[in-house]
Amino acid sequence: MRSWWLPSLGYGLLGTALAGFGLALLLLPQRLAQRPMAQGLLTLHVGPGGVLRMWNQPVSRPELVAMLRQARQRRPDLHLRLLPDPATPWGEVLGLLHQLDDGGLSLELQLPQG
């Protein structure tokens, strides 16, 4: 007598393993981007044209203020690091610094490499 269910069990396990691997590929970059938050450091990328990105997601300025307020309530010792793109005009960076200066977080400015 043949075991007819054995190939279907193998295919089911293979499909489950592939789905788990795909999910890990989607979630791993997000977890790695959020790791500094657990260490008390929040990095805000400032792109050309004033585009803000946090945790690899675009963020508008009103959303940013609300997110920083919530993060500060959860963790008062949080530091905010601004990481401007080399193509970002310094006027935009300075405007953002003035806007975030009264937020109560300690600010760092990491100069671009290029």
C-alpha cells in the first residue's frame, strides 16, 4: 500500500517554510531600522526637497511632531539624530532644527559623508 499523503505533507511543509522565509525577509529590515530606538536613539533622515524618513517610512512634519511627542512620553532619555542627505539644502535642515528644537528632545546633527 502506498502512502499517498506523504507528498502532500511535504509540499505543505515546504509551502509553510517558504511563507515564513518571505515574512522574515519583509520584517527583518524594519526590525533592524528600529533597533537604535531600543537604545534611545531615533534617526530622522532628511532628503532633498524636505522629504523626511523615519524607520524607512516617509513621514510628514505634523506626523513627525506627534510621533516625537509619543516617543518622548514613553522614553524621556530619547535622543534625536538628524541625518541630512548631501543634496539637502542647509536652509531646510536649519528650519527643521528650529522646528524640533522646542520639542524637548536632545538633538544631534550627523553631517553627510559626501
